[in-house]
Amino acid sequence: MDKTKVSVYIVPTPIGNLGDITLRGLEVLKSVDTILAEDTRTSGNLLRHYAISKPLQSFHIFNEHKALNAIIQKLKDGATMALVSDAGTPGISDPGFLLVRECLKNDLVIECLPGATAFVPALVKSGFPTDRFVFEGFLPHKKGRQTIFKQLASEERTIVLYESPHRLVKTLEQIVEYIGGDRLVSVSRELTKMHEETFTGKATEVLAHFSAKEVKGEIVVVVQGANVKVEDDSE
């Protein structure tokens, strides 16, 4: 087994606008033997847009454990593969971690290309501090959810969450309840798409805004960190 040859490329794909894939990402997708895709239909649309014809294999949260051993064996036999998710960078709230871990265990070389990730533009557009932040991804739907919100109330770093459209209002209600109605919140949805929207304000204002409309699209919620007390160093 050639320990210098890249076996798996992690390839970020556009979070909306198909023009946001990198030139190198396209080159890799054209060069590998197989593309592992979270949803072959979604990835098929991207490949057709760029006239790329490569075998697609389904690799998602429901089959990744079962498919892993066979994939690793093919890689050991010399195959090259690219891993893509429906949108953004694989492994960030998407399948990818298990494959990366197993490749490392088997001395298979992995290369992760830089590219689209939804929380980065949302974080930057929020206007909140970006030098220190905590990414929580999708919070649990029930068990432990309230506990996490209570812990985040005292978090001094900027907080970044992912949320689904039908749970956004509930999440904003819990931010008001556990973190505070005056805490600044920025919600970005449909990033890079035609109906992109970012709304920033006090938690109560953001809640009122999204409670009064039908919410669609992929959503990133950014919460300003708790106020840091500045000590007076003067004597």
C-alpha cells in the first residue's frame, strides 16, 4: 500500500449557489474512481451541472457503519474516492467522521479540501466577535436540550448553532427563556441562494420576526456571548 498516495479526498460542495465549488474540488471529483455521496440524487445534480461522470455510492448516516468495511477494503486495494455531503464540508454536522477515523486506523492518506461551510459566512455576517466562538451544531431535540441552553447562558464565546426550519421558533423561544431576551442573536437562512436572509437583533426581536412568517431553508443561529467583565487594572 502506497502511504504517500491520497486515498480519500474530503470535498466541500456548495451550500446553495453551484458556483461556489472550487476549481480544485472539480478536478478531484473528475479524477477519483468513486464518489461517496450523502444523497446520490443531490450530488448527481451537481455532477451533471459540471458534466462530471463518475460512479456514485450512497454513504449517509443510516448506512455508514454497514458500508465502512467494504469501502476501506477497496481503498486498501488502491481505489481512490471523494467524500461529499449534500452541502458544505463533510464531517461538519454531516457524515464523514467515521470514514476519516477508519482511514487513519488503516494508514490510508486523507486530504481535506477547503471550501464551503454554512456557519462561517453566518458567523462573519453576524457582526459578533469571531476571534473566539463555539460551534454546537444541531442541539438534541429533547434529552439534555434545556441543560445545554442553561450552560450556554454563561458562555462568553460567540455561539453558533444549526437549526431546521420547523424548530427555529422553538429554539428562539428557548434562547429567550434560558439565555435572555436582550441577548443579541443573528439568524441566517438560505445562504448563497436567491432568498438569502440575515436578521439580527435582540432575541425577542428575532423571535417576533420569524414567528410572523413561514420559515424555509437551511438555518444558522449565531448568539452573542455573555458579557465579559473587564477588570479595572488601575490602582
